[in-house]
Amino acid sequence: MRVRRISELIELMQPAAIELVGDDADVGPDVVIDNRDATPGALFIALPGERVDGHSFAPAAVAAGAAGVVGMHLTDADVPHILAADSVDALSWLARGVVAEARARGMLSIGITGSSGKTSTKDLMAQVFEAVGPTVAPKGSQNNEIGVPLTACRVADDTAYLVSEMGSRGVGHIAWLTSLIGLDIGVCLNIGRAHVGEFGDMETTAEAKSEIVAAVGEHGWAVLNADDALVAGMADATRARIAWFGEHEPVGGDLRVTARDVVLNPLSQASFTLVVSDGEGERTAAVKLGVIGRHQVANALAAAAAALAAGLDLGLVAEALSGATSRSRWRMELTRSPGGVLVLNDAYNANPDSMSAGLRTAVELAIGSRIEHPDARVIAVLGDMLELGSASAQLHREVGVLAAELGVDEVVAVGSFADEIVAGATSSGHAARAANRDEVASSLSLGPGDVVLIKGSRGVGLEIVAAELVARDGETS
């Protein structure tokens, strides 16, 4: 946001703000919730928490330059305070006001959801829009009731595009997030089994995710995956124009975006012909992705469809996609050691669908690696997939089965469901073992050309294994 008077912020935060304690003053442009992120003039939002209370860190934020505090009670920080009944609610209303002003002057608001691929697609999409004008997008995976408004508060007077990533813990959650930032374009990537423990089934997941297109008005766009039946069914949930994306030649809608002639290089980076169909006929452009994995084609198509719906030029979109890089840590992060070992760190999160994508990408990398190293092996270090509820055991076993079917040479499983992964892999005679996370790296015997996939839910902390493997003699590519 721009620098503002605290009294002006109170007006934006209504009805959440209660009163100003202290003198009116200028604050901004930054809005932070971590004292370590405080900058001169920043507004510090003191969030309550089960383990730590943000109010306790207000003095440290002020010492770092913060000029105002939003909290539920006064702190020891010697700056003006905006008191609110709920700090999160106050942050939400601040974001709502900042975005409403920006949309009134013409900024476009784009939201992305899906069971997997949200962050990777957000990163691609942000880089496409940045080629046209100032763009604000989440840092990492800021996709909840704190991350979405916090990202929105970075909108400045010259911001042309706001790209928001939206997760969901239940029906109504995305509807709440969209109420904060409005949407001109809503994107749904896919419906998978990432949160069946919370939603119960995929149909309920689809209902929750459909809120992202239900929020878009008739002059906006719903960008939907034509290859996913549950996503395709969301066309009935929106008044917006439909932009389809997919690899099976989408039909109908106002805009159709697909990929033809997909080819992977030895590093599993896809090249393809981007095909666009609309009222002007069919147009094509060449795309050569720098991000890793065959599954990135679908992510790129979603990003392209949103950008084209926003009116961007096809040639510019293709060029921006070709130049895009992975911006978020521990997501298909490829490291090649001087010894020739490829470490694929995808340890940020995991669900059955992203596990499949990770395993397939590792196998694709090995195919390329065997051109130079015929004996290259695939080793998969797999951790628990969290939030799967009563289906957890079966889904972990299925991951082990898939690893064996794809030809993974060795599976090392970590976590509470390690035995299920091992059982699935060994059921067809493949090598698999359970291991303690802190012993995995030292237990691996690796040679030139070998590919090691590191994949698990965030709570398992497998990025530690990747770091240990890289620390041997690696450097990030």
C-alpha cells in the first residue's frame, strides 16, 4: 500500500478497527506480521497465536523501523496503536480497502486454486503479467486467511495485476478470501485427493474450490481445466465467460488454450506449440519451458489462459512462459553435484497427485541422464502425505505401488506411514526400506547420473535430507 495516515487506515479497517491510541501519523508502505520483516515506516500487525503472541514482538518491530501497530491490546511499543477486536479481521479489512481502491482505478485481480500446482502456476502467471505491468503475487505459498490479505496489502498505486493463491480448509473458505480481494479472473487447476481428510470426498472438495469462479461476475473470466471432469463441471457455477485449458483440445467456451507436440528434453523441460482458439480463429506460438516436469505443461496452459483472458498478446505470453523460472523453494528444485548426482527437491508439500508428478519427473530425468550414464538409478525418498484422513494407509500404499510400476530403483520411506509405502513398493519385488529422516542421506550410495527425488508433506521436513545431499558437494542449478 502507499504511505497513509493512521486515521485513514482506521477508516479502511471498519468495522474491525476500534480506536486509535496515540497520535495520528504516517505509516507504510509495508505491512508486516513478522518483526524481522519490519522496514522504516511499516505497519506491524500483532497476531495472536497458540505458541507465540505477536504482541510480544511489537517492540522489536518498532526497533526495526515500524511506525504503527495493529493489535488487540496495547503493547510496550512506543508508537501509535490501532486497537481491534481481532487482528486477523483488521488485516482482512485493510486488504479489502486497498484492493477495492486499486480495482476502481483498473487493476485486475486474479485468483488461483486447485488441489495441486497452485504455487508453481502462480509463479508462472506472475512472470507473464510482469512482462506487461507491475504485478503483486504471493511470496511462497501465502494462500490462507493471513497470507492472502498480507499479499494484497503490497498493492501499490501503480500495481496493474494482483495474483492471489487460494487454499481451502472447507466449504466457504475460498468464498471468504474472494470477498476480500474481489476477482476479475478465477482459475481452478484440478481436483485431487490432497485434502480428503478434511473434505471427506472429492465432490465436496470440488464444491469448495468452485467458490473461486462463483465469485467472478459476468464480465470476468472463469479459467477451467477441461481435462478434469470435476473442474469442468464448475462451468455451471459461474456467470463469467469461460476460458478452457487442457491438452485434449477443449471445445466450447469463449477461449480455448491447449498444447500440441509436447517434447521433453533430458532435464524434463517441456517444449510445445501453444494453441489458442477464440472468435478470431486459431493462433499458435512456440513455448520452451525452463521449469522442470511434464506436469508443468498444464500449469503453463492455465497461466496462458488467464493472461490471454486478461487481454495479453499471445507472442508476449509465450515468450514470458519460456523465460519463466521456479521462484518458490523446495518445489522441483533441481541440484546437480559435481559428482553428477541429480537431487530433485520437491519437499515443500505432498499429496497423491503431486507424488505421482514427482515420481514421474524423477523417472523422466533418469531417462535423460542415461544418455551419458547408462547405469543411472532412480532413488525416491518419500515422506508422509498429511491430511488424508481414513484413506491415509491405502493412499500411501498406492504411492509405493506406483513407484515400483514406474521403475524406481530404490524407495526410502520416512514417517508414520513409511511401512505402507514400503509394503506397496515391495509387493512387486522392488527394493524399499523405511528409515529415520536424519539417517537417510548418509545411508544412500550414489553414483554419477543417479536421480534422487525428495518428496513429502511439509511437516515431515525432508528438505533436511536434500540439504545434506547437496552439502556433500552440490551446487543449485
